[in-house]
Amino acid sequence: MNEERTYSISEVAERTGLSTDTLRYYEKIGLLASPTRGGGQKRMYAEEDIGRIRFLNHLRRTDMPLKKIKEYVQHYSQKDDAHCYAILDSHREAIEQRISELNATAEIIRYKLKHFQEIKDGHQKEEKHL
């Protein structure tokens, strides 16, 4: 008999970087399905659950709102691939736009750092902006 290993909520928290409170909250608002329960009604997560949680965590770290993640999860559970694709594609576009903006900001910061290094080295140039 080949039983799949299960994980406690604290093990899942450790493996995903989310707190146990966040995992419970995600379950409460419907982002995560209630896991199976073991003795003492303790949550028992499968490896598949951990993969799903990690993916949701990636979406959150890229600033996808919980409402949009919930919409994605609902369409995913209905096997509505077209809506899932549209949600993820739109989010990808937003991420790529943000990366572009951050790269432009980083370039300005590098310019400023070069200016300050020149001042420090005694090669002062007149700065026209802050």
C-alpha cells in the first residue's frame, strides 16, 4: 500500500513561508479548500496542496489582490481554462510593466549613485535634479 504523505499546518507553514494564521485565513475566505482532517480534527495537507499554496503565494508576492486570486481559484475549480488564462495573462502584463518601471527607477538611482561617488572622489559635477 502506497499512502501519500500528509503534512500538518505547521509543516505547511514552514514549507511555504506562510504563517499558520494566513493558511487558516486563506481557507476561511475560500482561497484554499479545507484539507482533509486527521485525528483530533487536525488539518492534513497533501503535496498537491502545498504546490497550490506556493502558487497562490507567488501571486500574492506579485501584488495580485486576494479578490483576483479568489476569482482565479473559482475558475480553476470549475476547470474554466479560458478565464484562468485571461487572469494570469493580465497579471503577467502588470508584472512586466512593474518590472519596466522598476528598471527605469534603478537606472536613475545608479545615475545618482555615480554622481555622489564623483563628489566623494572630488570630481564634483553640478547636479540639476535633487
